[in-house]
Amino acid sequence: MGLIPGAAQADPVAPGKKGISAPDVDLDKAAAENFKTFKSSAERSVRTSAGDKATAQSAVNANLAVELAAYNVSAHSLELDTTITSDPNRYVDAVINWGDGTTSNETAYGSTTMTTAHNYAELGTYTITVTAKDRADGTTVSNSVEILTAGSDFTPYGPTRLLDTRSGIGAAKAKIAPYTTARVQIAGNGSIPAGVTAVVLNLTVTNTTSGGHVTAFPSGAERPITSNVNFAPGQTVPNLSVVPVGADGYVELYNGGWESIDLIADATGYFAKAASSGYTPIAPVRFADTRDGTGTARGQLAGQSSFGLQIGGSRGVPSGITAVALNVTVTNPREAGHLTAYPSGQAAPSASNVNFSAGQTIANAVIVPVGADGKINVRNGAWAGTDVIVDVVGYYSQASESAYLRLKPTRVFDTRDPNDPIQNTPVWAYDFIPIDFASKAPNRTGYVLNTTATNTAAPGFVAVAPDPNYRWQYDNGSWTWPPAPSSSTLNFTPGKTVPNLVQASTGYTGIIDFFNQSDEDIDMVVDMFGYYDKD
């Protein structure tokens, strides 16, 4: 979405060898904190039959026992090692009851270990029971182990303000000092339950007197090098964040600036290891644009007014969704203010999603619950009008398959870093960086990324979109130039550093592109916080 006028787009270079890289991180290792091992020793085997078929030629299998070890391998799947201890030269039939109404059958000959994979349709806690029976004498033993799937589903919440240092909500009524953190309670706050794995927060920095950044991370963890919000003196800057929650139920918000700041945190949902709403990413779809009347009345949204927007059952989004992932852009505002997106059927909350100043073009990611009718409302909190653009990038529903796996915040690339393994020079005007996130992992449907544009010399925008080319096309030079995306992830003006969260779809090739839609080169920083897995 080109919101700022500029020179005509330059002709892209002809296709040929273009560098393509994968994130320089072992994602399986990075996701390991989600994966647990569940064991039940052989000593816990229960003998349910003493060998009523035994004869002089077939003595009772006195040593028959079962040991279990289950391992998470993805959001919904695990592998079960069933170790059979048996007298030699005996056939033992094992029935695995997975606890979800399905069973599997295995056969052992003597003592052995068998590995069986299973995928659970719904997240949750299940009891696996293995019953082993000696074919010859009928000796039967069983053992059970309780497991928990690794992925997390989303539950809409609010929008609800959890922190406001200006008024003392959630913390002392005082600015956050430089190089210190504010602790925010998530689990047990309101109706957010214990055991949540991550929370969706809209973080807003205000009353700034110097430049800096805010880093959000789980309580009890080492602070990462990544950033969630970047700000300049005098700015009020919002950015959506999906933040892992510490074991004690808190998150930490670190002020990396030279001066004190006020900070606001609004929650719109949380992730937990229980069946709720999965995620379906889509290529960005324009649902509303007040400049041309798409989805709503043509003309600026007046101050202190709102418009409704049908999401569920519209433009390829099914009915019955619980929340929607958006990119909301403000342009041509006549004065400073904020936008709030909220479910239909509710009063507008005090939370804000996009904060803007007069004449500014600014975008922010939004995850918002939808009303029972599948609608949301968008309210202009300013006293004067502004244009509003709403792009849908995905939705949450009970029918959606993809569950969230949080990662330790990880830098994907930083073009300012001379040693960056992906790209260590600025992104050329109208060029793009293709990143192979999932060509070898097709069950990974989307990634939660924070994208930042900096060292900007002209107005423009960054767009993040799935690439239509396959990895092999880049490798052999047969790739074709991807179409320029029609929607923006973030908009920038000269000299500004602008971040925004993007829930990027991997499309059908597993490759995600990062476009510089500007007349000048820019530096780009991309941080990764988790991914969605449908397996």
C-alpha cells in the first residue's frame, strides 16, 4: 500500500542469481523449551492377567513389563518409545490407547523398544495407556503416562489495560527509569489463567525525551538483544508484541533509552496449552480504505466516531472466527490522536492500537477479538478526521489448525551489522530480501516477526509477503520477480526508525519476502518471536 507519493518505481534488476538464506538459527533447538519428555518406568507396569493359557511348553512370561517415554516433536505431535521387557523368543502384541479415542497396534519379539508417532487434533493433556499381551500364554501388563501437547492456542481477551505508568495501573505512578525494567503481571491478572505461555500486548511509549527502545521478555529470562518498540524524543509510539510469559506469570519491559519514559500495555489475548483458537495466516487482504470507500463510507473517519467492519464470513474469511489479525494504517490525519479496534457489541475501551500526530502516516499490527456477529469497530479518538486502512493478515478460530510455539527472541537479520550472515548492506530502493523460513518444514504456516526500518532517507514503506518462487528456483536462477505487495507492514519518513509486528504467512513455498518500497536504500532489522505449526 503506497501511502506516500514518490517517484515512479524503478525497474527491478533482471532475474538471475539472487542470494537467498535461511535464518541462522536452529529452529528446532530454539523451540526446544516447548518440548518436554514424559516417562513412566517399567516398575509401574500393572499385571492384569497372570498367563491363563500357559502350558508346560509355554511357561508364564514372568518378566513381561512395559516402560514408556513420550517426546513432543511439534505443536500437536509426539513420539512414544514403548520398551517391552520379555522372555526371549516370545511374541508380544501391544495396543496403544492415545487417550483421544484412537489406538495403534505394535508387535514385539522378545525385549525391544518400538517408536510410534501420533498427532493430536486438539491441544491438551492426554493419558496414554499401553497394554502388552503375550500371544502364547495370555500374560497381560499395562502402563500409562500423562502427556501435554507442546503448542499453544489463542484466547481473545479485552482489549484490557494492564499497565499505565501515567496513572499507576499495574505499577507505580512514575516513569520507567533508563536501563531498568517494569514487571507486569499477566497470569492471574483479571481472568487470565495461570500457565499462559505468551500474551499479546500493544505496547505504547509516550512522554519521551530521548531516543531508545523497549524490549519485552519473560520474567526470569536473560534479556535478549531484540527490540519491540523504537522511539525518538517527543514521540508516542505503539507496537504490538507477542511476549513469552515467565514461569511466575510476569513479563519484563526494559527501557533501553537514555531518559525515563511512560509506558502503556494493553492486552488483547493470550496463548495457553489448552484447546482454544488456532491460527490461519492469509496473504494480506484490504478490508477497509476510507480514501476510496472500500468496506466503509468514502471520506475521512470523523473525530470521536467509528465504523463497523464485517470480518467473519467476508472476503474469504469464514464465519465463526474468534479474533482477527490486522494491519491498521492511519494516513492524512488532521490532528494528533489514536485509533482503537474493538469487538462489536461492546463499548470502546480505553486501550489504543495506533497513535498518530497530525499529517503522519503510521501502521500498527492489531489482534482484536470479533463480536458474535463477526464484526469489529474502528474508532477515531481524535477530534478531527483521518483516513484509515485495514488489511486482514490472518484469523483465529476453533477450526484453525495452527498452534503457536514460542521461541527465545532471536534476530533473523540486521543489515547494519557488517558480520550479518544474511545481508550486511542496506536494502536497495525497490529491492527485497527473500528468506527461506519453511521450504523444508511445510507444516510451519506463519512466523511472528518484528520488522524495523531505520536509516531512512526518503518516504516509503516496508512490505512483508509470501514469495511465489520455490527455493530451487532461486538456487538455479530461474526465479521471477515477485509482484509488489499492495499492502504495507510499516510506513516511514526520512530519518525515522519505525518498527511493526507482522504475522507473516509462509504461503505455499515457505519463503517470505521483505520489500523496501522507497526511492532510497534503507536498513532493515527483523526479529523472530515464534511460529505457527499445524502438525
